[in-house]
Amino acid sequence: MCRSIKTLRRVDLPASDEEVRAAALQFVRKISGYRQPSRANAPAFDLAVDDVAQAARVLLDSLNAPASR
């Protein structure tokens, strides 16, 4: 699923906000079946992209954080 989404967890270079948002957009497009939602569905679509991007950023930041003891 979503083969165009590239791996964003990298040791040498953290993912940019643009990369995270692009991945979230591709994911929401895939699961919704919309490349471009109708005006009626745009608010829900945009909110989903924002939520997925935020969750992805939290995940990436957590994975790249040094382990605490």
C-alpha cells in the first residue's frame, strides 16, 4: 500500500515537515480513494491529512529520540 511513500526515518537527516505532510497526503488519498476530494469532503480530507501528519511527526520524533534510562 502507498508505494510512493518513502521511508522517513533516517539517522543522518530528520524528515522535513514537507516530507511528513506529503506522506500523510498520499496515505489519506489511498485510503479515501480520492485524489482530490469534493468541496463537501475537503474539510474532512484536510483534517485527516493534518491528523496523520501530526501522528507521523510524533512517531518519527519518538523513534529518533535517544533512549532514556
